[in-house]
Amino acid sequence: MKQTLSVKIAPELKDRLAQLALTKDRSIHWLLTQAITRYVEQEERRESIKAASLDAWINFQMTGVGVPSKDVCDWLSDLAQGKYRNPPL
């Protein structure tokens, strides 16, 4: 079930939203829903990456096992050339 959320914004931002809504032939509601959804998804991905990075760091500190720098450099070089493959483990 959808719920109402009230947000106070500066009048200038509201005017910009209204203009953008006209330009895109969309409602302000649609623009805000899209923006909030994208922001939440982005931040969830960022938090997931942070958690995985912290886990990897803790694991490295406990085991001393890491990925050789040559393997990482080769992988990054491939990515830069458009050759996508899984990162080295």
C-alpha cells in the first residue's frame, strides 16, 4: 500500500521541479518518485559494497591472504580495454 510522505523544499526547487515536469510531460509526483527510488537504490548498493569491503578487510587481517597485485593489475588492464571478466580471487 502506498503512503503519503510530506517533504518541505525551497520554493526555487519546487519551481524547478514544476518546469522540469512540464518539459518532460510528467507530473512532479512522478519525478520525485523516480528520484527517490534511484537515490535509495544507489545508496543501498553503496552500503552493500562498504559492508563487503569491510568483511574482506577483516578477513585479510585475520588470514593474511589477499590477491597478488599482478593479478589485480592485469584484471584492471583488461577492464580498461573493455575486456570484462570476474575479478581475481
